[in-house]
Amino acid sequence: MRILIIGPAHPLRGGLATFNQRLAKEFLNEGHQCEILSFSLQYPSILFPGKTQFSDEPAPKNLIIRSLINSINPLNWLQVGQKLKAERWDIIVVRFWIPFIGGSLGTILRSAKGNRHTKVICIADNVIPHEKRKGDKLLTRFFLKSCDAFITMSDKVLADLRQFEKTKPAQLVQHPLYDTFGERLSKGEARKHLGIPQEDKIVLFFGFIRKYKGLDLLIQAMADSRIKSQNIKLLIAGEFYEEEKPYLEAIQELGLEDRIILHTHFIPDSEVKYYLCSGDCIAQTYRNATQSGVTPLAYHFERPMIVTNVGGLPDLVPDKKSGLVCEPNPESIAGAILDFFQLGEDFFIPHLREEKQKYSWSHLTTAILDSFKPV
């Protein structure tokens, strides 16, 4: 098959780019032709919450990545769409994660499908965004109408999709494991690399920091007197995608300066394994969620998780197997942290190893190919 993936890729950075590149490699390994069509301009700087949109790491080997899409230039959308129409791809796999890109991608896909051959399969990361803005529903509907079938990675997103699109084929496929960051390291080796004391009990918060991820709830939980008495520390590893001042003030007001380790910069791919392997457990204390890209990372590195009972997280992290499920409030989070250290990480490892077998990339490629029927 000739398969084109539309979505972020190198030199753009982040989980979407990592996912798209790994998916392309899986298609290539299976004998298909596959390229990635990325963005020359993904977000205007005024709309991007981080410090930079670009990676300084080398491009992935043996992948064709064309950075052609300008997200704010309608003339570009028409030109790219006509180019794809002429190229006559069998399948276009398109990522949808935020309504902002609905106008550009929806226009491009309508043009591409004008050849009456190409079929569009959407992998929907989010349908209803975490942070809502005016025009979201209009842009989402416009985009969804350009797709022929859908894949979601949580029941929550599938249910959200059915609010907009009730009849087109859609199926749930679990988020595959991120297995491109190297093999699991010993905790001692990881902590030595990061300069973290070997004897500490470490809870890791990993990834971009945004309101819906509930880091503030986790910080409040760390102020619980029971946690303070057990030498439990919180390692925050990830870049702020919102104002950092309220978090830093909370740490100071709660007297947690010596109990919270701040590595609040973008974590490059080459460093991911050190952070994931340094923690005793990984906390995903979201206020609301669809699925999380941190979960497949935790499975790959066999790290137990503490997740809140929101969205698709409890389905991905069975309670008292791959981790612990709690409510999105400081008291419940604190209780889960204490329960985790009482049980010990060895309690969870056999369950993690069993559960991770469900999350292969071939499951996803099979689902995409099964969605294809020549027009």
C-alpha cells in the first residue's frame, strides 16, 4: 500500500511527532510505502505556549518527511491538497488533536480525495479539546466530514467522536508503546545520570505542564504530613505550557522546596529513558483526560503508575495491577502515593509486563489497513 501520514514530524518536537515517526517505521517494516507530510508552520508563535516548536536532535533515519503545510495560509492548503490529489495515495492517515488545525487539514483532505481513490483514516487524539475556544465545534465538524473512518485510543474520545459523527466507521485501538527511547535502565544508573539521590523515594511527574494535567493537585498532595514523614519527593520533569508562577508560589507556601525537584525544561528524546527509569512510580493526576502518551512510556519502561479516575486513564491502568487509581483531589492522591510505597514497586512489575503485551504497533497498522476499502 502507498500510505501518507499527515501530522507533526521532525524537526517539530513532541509526542505527536514521535508517534507519527514510529508509525511510519512500522508501515515500512511491513513492506508498505510510507511518507510523512508535516507542517512548515504548525502554530503561529503567539499561539504556542512553549519555548520552541523545534527539536535540536537529528532527524530519524530512513524516513521521508516533507514539511509543507502552513496552518494559517488557505492558499497553501489548496496547493497542498491538489498535490496530494495528483499523488493518489491509497491511504492518508491524519492526526487530529486540536480544532485549530481543522480548517487547514479539512481543506487539504477534501482536495486530496478529489481523485476518487484516496481514503482518509483519522487517528483522533482528542475530539473535544481540553481547553475550549470559540469556533471549536465548527472547525471540528468541518474536519471530521473530510474523513472516511476513525481510530481512537480511548473510550472517552470514541464517545466524544460519536457526538459529531454517528455513522462512519470508528474503532478503539490502545495507544502503542513508545519503544524508540532505548531500553530500561537500572534506577541507580538513571539517578546517577540526573544527579538524584539514590536513597530517596521518587514520584515522577513527566511531560508538558498544563492546567488539565493536575500538577497543582499533586503538589498539594505532597504537603500531606504522612508523605513528608516518609522522605517521599516529587520530580517534575517537563516544560511549562502555562504560567509557572502559581506552581512555584504553591511550592514555597507549602514549604516543599526541599521535597520537590524541578527539571522544568523540555526533555529531549535522548534523556527520556533516564527520567522514566529514575522514578519509583509515575503520577498522572489529571483533572480530565482522554488518554495519555505518558502511559505507553511507563509500560515500556515498566514503571508503575498513579492515575486519577478520569477519562480513559483507569482503563489503561488497571487498579492494583499496573498501578493505583485515585480521585482527582489532594487527599486521595496522597493516599495512593502512600499505598504505592507500602505495596512496593515489585508488586506491580509482573502485571505491567503482562499488560504491556496488548500495546503493539502492529495492532494499530492492522486496524488502519482493515479500514481501507478502495473507492
